Amino acid sequence: MKTTITKPLVQFILVTTLLTILFRISLSELLNNQLWNLVFIPPLIYFILMYVSGRFFGIKEYEYLPIGDIGFRFHLSTFVVFFTVSYSMSYLEYMSSSEPKGIIDTTLLIWGILLFSHFVFYQKFKRNNIKGINKEDIFD
Amino acid sequence: MTLDLLNSWEETYKKGQLTLWIFLSLKDGDKYVDEIKSFIENMSNNTISCEEQSIYRSLRKYLHLGIVEFNLKEGNKGPERKYYKLTELGDNLLNQFIERNIDLFYDEKIKKLLKRK
């Protein structure tokens, strides 16, 4: 099993794609129908389900082979899927007109900075790895 | 109180033992997981008990790191089994570990100290 693209990661990406599409559609629907009081629900449910999904597939992968990347591959995958879905829906004009223009760009910028910070930590953490596995996890 | 302390000490001591026992079982000859488990339990007088899942998990890591390899051989009944063995790297690793951590117990002074009154 390679330490970059693993079966649990691919399963996580598929679930993330589905959840992100559902999140985007439900958010746009609520905005289109001007149900302002309910717009907090899709992001909240999306956040909870993404957390549960990441934890589930992360633990599954760790139990199979404890790859030492402090969750960076899962984070990067979420980032790529989220913006691919978001920009695709925006391009196809599926997004609500009530969503401020440039909101995706702003999110991309802020999230991109966080992702880069995660990458820096990952690079530091990686120094303690042997063939992708953290030294402390090899003979645990 | 002594028993509680002893159990606590043994629990910590045994945690790090599985790797050594797996390697020793493979030094004894190629084995599949059931045989590794039996070897460990028999040779340790059942003081080390291990779940098959723990052995599989350890073997997957050692396989990934090139410490062990396996050959597929037919079992007595049913499907082919994975017979694991130490690679050259695994063999060197075990030898160096023994040299640095086990051999010192053969020192006469230590041997004397280990003898119970």
C-alpha cells in the first residue's frame, strides 16, 4: 500500500465530493428562497459530517498503516474537492445570486493560508518519518 | 500491593515486547500469522498474549519498511497462506538489537544479579 493515495483516502474523497455538492445545493436553495434564518444549518451539518467522515476514514487508514502526515493529505483533498465543486457550480451558475461575488475567492485565500501552514508543519513532522511512517509508530 | 505493582510493571514492560517476539518467531523459520501467535504464546509460557490483529498490523508495517517479506504457500486446507520471513534488513536489525540490548544480560555480573535468592 502506498503512503500517498490510499483506499481510505479515495473513499474519503468520494464522500467529501458528495457532501460538498449537497452542501452547495442546500445552501443555494435556502438563499434563493430567502430563508435567512436557516442558512446556518447546511454549513453546520456539512462541518459535522466532514469531521465524522475524516475521523472515520483517518482512523481506518491509521489502523491499516499509520502514515505520519498529521492529516495533511486529508486536508489537501478536502481543499481540492471543496473548491473544484464550488468553482464548477459557480461556473455553471448553480450558485445563488444572493451569495456575494468573490466569496469563494476569499475563502480560497484564507483556507489556502491555513493549508500552507499545515503543509509547513507536515514538512517538519515528516523528518521523523521512515518511509512515510512516524518513528514512534513503527514499533509501538 | 506487591502484586499490583508487579502487574503495573509487567503491563508496561510487555508493551514493547511484541516486536522482539515476532522477529524471534521468524528467525525460527517462515511462519504464517497463526504460527507466529502460537510460537509467541508457547515460547513466552503464555506471559505474552497477542491478538492476531496486532500481529497483522505489525507485519503490515514491517512489510512496508522492508523488514519482512512473505511467500504464498498452500495451507493444509483452504486458500493460500502468507508465510512471513525476515529480510536481510530484518535479520540485521534483530542481530543489532540483540547485541545492544539483550547480550548485556549474559554478563556474569548481571547473570548473578538476576539469580533469585
